[in-house]
Amino acid sequence: MLLPDRNTVDRLLRHYRAQERTVLARPCDLSARRRFEDTAYTLCVLMGERTAREAAQAAEHYVAGTRPAPQPTLEGLPGA
């Protein structure tokens, strides 16, 4: 599997966090929200995650060089 460039992930993560603060400070600013959502989507694609929260966590671990805690699986559940 190809891994993204650490510097690119770091830069995008910092950008995501800055936009997150902007949206929290100005929740009615639709252009800021759109930029934040675009950055969140890019982070999700880059990190291979479904949600922005998961992507940000994965990016933080990737940049730090640590492994995230294992996620619980659905093995053994009906329909899984």
C-alpha cells in the first residue's frame, strides 16, 4: 500500500485544525464551513477513513509515527 507524504499530511492536518477553530468561532460563515468541509474530505481520502474525526486521528498518529489503538471488529456478530 502506498503511504502519503508525511509533510503533506502534517500540513493538511494543521490546515484542518486551523479551519476547525475558524468554524467554531464563526459558525454562520458558510464560506469558512465549505473550506473546512473540503479540507476534511481531502483528509479522509488521503488517510483512507470515512469520517473527518477518524481521518484527523489517523493523520495525527501517522505524523507522530505512532500506531493507533486497534479498532473493535464485528467478528462473531450475526451478519458480520
